[in-house]
Amino acid sequence: MLSATVLQTECLPGIVLAHKHSSAHRQELMASGICGCFYCLKIFEPTKVNEWTDYPPGTPEGQELVLGTTALCPCCGIDSVIGDRSGFPITGQFLAQMKQRWFGSSK
Ligand SMILES: [Zn+2]
């Protein structure tokens, strides 16, 4: 009986890695063909994103949206957007797995 077996089924390493692609990802996202939000599970084109956060310290007032590096979802406003350039499949199933891992089930 190996505890590693239990860890493997719980851990979903891809899901953990994918989360790193949901912030400071502006260039990656804009290079993506499609992206999705793992909070509201909507799939949309990167050009639909018009709000950005995580701008560098010292960003002049009014430049936050220009210099922000993390997309906010155009549907729900949560910073949980990931693009296909991350190497992960932007599908409803994948986004649902991400949601379950990072936001818990909807129970
Ligand atoms: Zn959303």
C-alpha cells in the first residue's frame, strides 16, 4: 500500500501547472487563439478581454488597463482566464476541472 498512489489521484499536476498560466500572462493570452475562464466556464476569444490587472508598481493613473498583465474575465470579472498558448486544452471539461480544484465544487 503506497501513499504515493493516493497522492497521484488527488494531485492533478497539470491543473496546478495550468494555474500559473492564469496570471501575468498577457502576451501568452494575446497569442492564443481561444481562451476560457475557469470560474464561469465561458470560452471566448482573447480579444474579448478588455480589463487587465496586476499592473507594475508605479504605473501612472489611467494606465492600469494598458499595463496590466493579468486578464479579467469579460463575463464574470474574475482573474481566472487561461489561453490555449499555455499548452492546456481550453475545453469545458478542462475548465470544469480547474474550477473544482481552485474554487471547489458548486455544492
Ligand atoms: Zn468568467
